[in-house]
Amino acid sequence: MAGPLHVLIISLTVAVSAYLGPMVLDYLLITSQLSSQLASFNFPFLSSKSSSEASTGGCLPHSYTTQLVSLDPLLIYIHNFVSAAESASIIAAGVPLLAASPITGAGSDTVAPQTRTSLSAPLPSNHATVSCILARAESFMGTLFLPGRDDMGVAQLVQYTDTQKFDLHRDWFARPRLLDTDAAAGRKRLYNRLATLFVVLRAEGIEEGSGETWFPLVKGIHDPPSPTQKVEGEDGENKEGLPLWREHEDGGLAFKPVAGNALFWVNLFPGKNGSGDARTLHAGLPVQGPAGLKTGMNIWPRTFFGPDA
């Protein structure tokens, strides 16, 4: 209902899901707007419990955990989304293809190149590890993703070294786009980026407080972890450590790059016209450190609109 936003803490055991298995929904923010948005999702994936992925199609079984950071807009932190071996395999596939990162604004117009100084490359979808991670991402999205209408798009490898950055931007397009293949076939459908999953594959030599992913317009449902709070280590043990995200001095939340972990957020409002959520504005803050290196994987699932969608 309208009025101040309240967080309702729920302990709810969820039955086995076709997507992620038994989960617990820890936080649910009750508003009419959020209720309509959350209706699109498979609730089990909004969880802080472990999710196990069965071995399918040659992909090894894998487990990860999630933390709900924000419900409006929806933003989820994922621990251990990829293994060290998977990261190394994806990096090996993409690094030889790296080039100056392309930048596009509304429609097909390019914007100033100095706003994005990283290197990037499209990742081959037929690469075994890339294919497995895309399948994992699709499974994670539950009922938000509709096979036969949506597709996972082309994943991208991105690499930042000392001083490299990507200034504030949004991943969705102000004007939904037409695939070249659809244009050639006369197919009447447009697409936009339904969501983003940014996976950190490697983070080395980065000075503390740099290289973060910053969302200036996002407020979490609870305070960021304190510097003395125990956090989950790569081996699954709880250890004293610096927080995985913090309140940025200019507002919003900034997320530390941690190899193997990922951020997921929804770019579009519910509905059939693909309108983007301006609050998903974010930046890749400059990496600092002479040997600083941050390598990531962008996954942008596409949803289609129009009579031929």
C-alpha cells in the first residue's frame, strides 16, 4: 500500500523449485508497485541460502549463495557464482579478442569514448564454459526469463587496468533495438536488455576503495556490512574481512570487486513496452594500482516486443 516503506522479515520455507531448489525468502518489502514486479519472478531465487545446480549438458554441478540488497530496483549479490577454473577458462577464451570497449547511447548513437576506457570482447556462445555460465544465469532468473521469447544475448568479457573506468551509464536502451537478422527477414520485433548479470572473474592488485561498481540511486534494504563483520570466504568459511559493499560518499552503494562473485539487477519495469528503470544508473569506478587488474563478464538477457516477438 502507499505510504512509508517497511521491511517485513519472513521465514518461509519454499518447496523444490524447477530452477533453484529449496530456498528461504528472507526479506519482502510490501508495496503495490513491488508486488506487481515480484509477480514476474520465481520467488526462490530471492534467497540467502545455497543453490545447487545439477550437472547438465556437460556442465559441472555448482553451488552459490545470494543476498538480497535492494528490492526496488531489484538488485541481488551472488557469492561464488563462478569457480576459479571457470573464470580462468572464460578469460583464456576472451583475452585474445580484447579491443577498446564500444559505447552506445540512445538508439545507435555513440557517446564520448573517454567515458569508457576499458577493453572488452564478445565471448563465443559455443565455448563450453561460456555456454554453461549462460545456462546457469538463465536458471537463476527463474520465471523472469521466458524461453522462446527471450534470449541470453552475447556475453562480453571486460577488462580494467590502472585508471581505467566506465562512467555513469545504464545498460538498457532508451530506444529498443532491432537485430540485424530480424531486419533482414522483415521480422517485426524489437528488444531491450531485460537484466544485467555482472560477474567478476579476476580482481588483482586493486587498491582498496577503487574499482568498485557504484549505484548512486540505489538504497539497500539494510545497512551494508560493517568492516568488522564476518564475511564468507572463498572456501565457504566465515572470516573477518572488509565489507563487500559500502555506502558511497556521494550516495548509493558501491560494490567491491571480488573474484567469483556477481551482481544481478533488473533493468526494465514490468510491462510490454520495455521501458527502462533510471535508478539502475551505475558506474565502474577507476581501478587504482600499478598492477591493478579487474576482469569481468557482462551478461545481458534480451526480451523482445512487437507483433513478431
